[in-house]
Amino acid sequence: MSDMIKIAVDAMGGDNSPKKIIDGIIHNHQSNKEVCYKIFGDQNKISEIIKDKINKDFFEIFHTEDVVKSADSPLEGAKRGKNTSMWLAIESVKKKEAHIVVSAGNTGALLVISKLNLKMIENIDKPALSALWPNKKGMSVVLDLGANIECSSKNLLDFSIMGASLYTSLYPNDKPNVALLNIGSEELKGNEIIKETYQILNDKKSINYDFAGYIEGNHLMDGEVNVIVSDGFTGNVALKTAEGTANFITGELKTAMTGSLIGKISSFLNISNLRKFKKRLDPRLYNGAIFIGLDSPVVKSHGGTDYIGFSNSLDVCHRIVKGNLIEKIKQNI
């Protein structure tokens, strides 16, 4: 079992934990026998759920009753001490006892505790929060999504390299196509930092990715670009806008299809297409934001997701480790 991928799991973070977390591990294990889950949390609660559903060779439980609360500020979360499930899970990666860590807990605390325990990759100044977004042709990596409100051109250049490395790790058969999120596609649009970054990326030819210039918010889902780079303020606004729009569309469609007899008949006749549409916009499929720039990757599962969503974040962890993300960043930076 020594050659298995070891994922450190904070079992106590997020809504309905640890049940959702353990159910997610059980679901993930059904299709993946290459992972050993190192589970941090309340052993009594965890053992009751996991029982004999997974062979004992594939998991270990590390007992602690201390947890970071969802209402904690990032500093309060860190001050809760080194015996919380979140801290111990991250520390296991620091000690090289696990390859990667995942938590559905407090995002701010996760970022702070990760930075306290893990070193930055050499020559990278700031870590970034990245995630997968659906587009017409597949998936895109988008970063930064809120870790850094203000960024220099050096930061945005680093994000481009890290984002391209992440995309290659997850999708080894595709070449990344990088673009800067901006208010226009013309070279003269945007603030000085983004224009400066444009010039650097345009002049710096890379064999690891292609630079596609600027991309506007209304073209994020077109699929022409698969790595989208911005500062954390802009990226977070874009993320929340996209999430809100998707929820609005699915909500309105549901109302239209169930609000009248004609709507119900129409929805019955289109049941196959509606299921495809619902699956395409299912946020559980894209669950698992990745904190990159540290010498070990940290994955943040959405706190409100269910066990299917958490299982998908475990799948992201597996693909990142198998794709040698950290080595790719070090080589490309």
C-alpha cells in the first residue's frame, strides 16, 4: 500500500459532517482503489458511519474532538490550536505523511493554516485560489478566486503558469490556452497592471501553454480559452455572478416546467434533454477549489455540497497528485 496516493481528509468541516465526508469517501472508493484516506476527526462518529464499508487497508482514522468552526474568522480558526481536524490534516501533508489535503471547512481558516504550515514554491510570491468551470467544449481553470484582492503583474504571470500547470495535470492530453480576464479584448483596455501583464505574456513564448490575450466576462464559457487569469477581487465577483446566474436559470426553468399543465406536459416530453441540462449545470461536478502556490496542494470542497460533491473533490485530489502538479509548477516557473 506504500505506493498508494494518500489524501488527508478533514472529516469535521462543512455542513452535515462527518457523515457527508465519510459517505463521500465510501462513494469515491467504489471507483478508485488507488487512494488511502487519512481521516482526521471524531473517531467514534467516523467509525459508526464507515463501519465495514471500506477495507481497513484503505483508510486510517486520527482522533481529535477539536474543530475549526464555520463562523470563526481566519485568525480565530488558526488560534483554535494545533489539535483541530483541519490543522492536523494539513500538518500531515507538511510531514510528508500525505500527498494532498482536502477540507469542506472554513475557507479563510484553511488558507491561513495552510500558509502557516506549508512553504511557498520558490519564486512564487502569492498563492491563488483556483477552480474548474464548465464551458462549451469542456472545462476551464479560473484563478484567482479571492485569495488576493490586489495583484502585481508578477503575481498574474505566476497565476498564468500555475493555472496552465494545473490544467495540464488534470487534462494531460490538452494544451492550455491562457487569457487575462479584462473589460475588453483590445490591447489598450484595462488598468496598467493588466496591460503590463499582457505585454509580458505576449513577449514570453512558452512551450507549456499558448497565450490568447484578453477575455471578457461574456466569453468565459465559450471554450476558446481553458485557463482564465485575474486578480482575486475580479475573479470572485465573476465566480459569484456565474453561480447566481446558473441558479437563477435552473430555478426559473423549474418554475416554468412545473407551474402549469402545459409546462408539466412539456417537461415530460423533454425529460431526457432536461436531465442533460441539469447535469451540465450541477455544481457538484465542479466541486473542489484548489489553493496553489504552496509546496503541497490544498483542496477546498464547498461547505454546503453533499457526499457526491465531496467525492468529486476527492477525485480532483487524486488527479492532481497523479498529474504531478507541484513538479510541473516548479519546472515551469
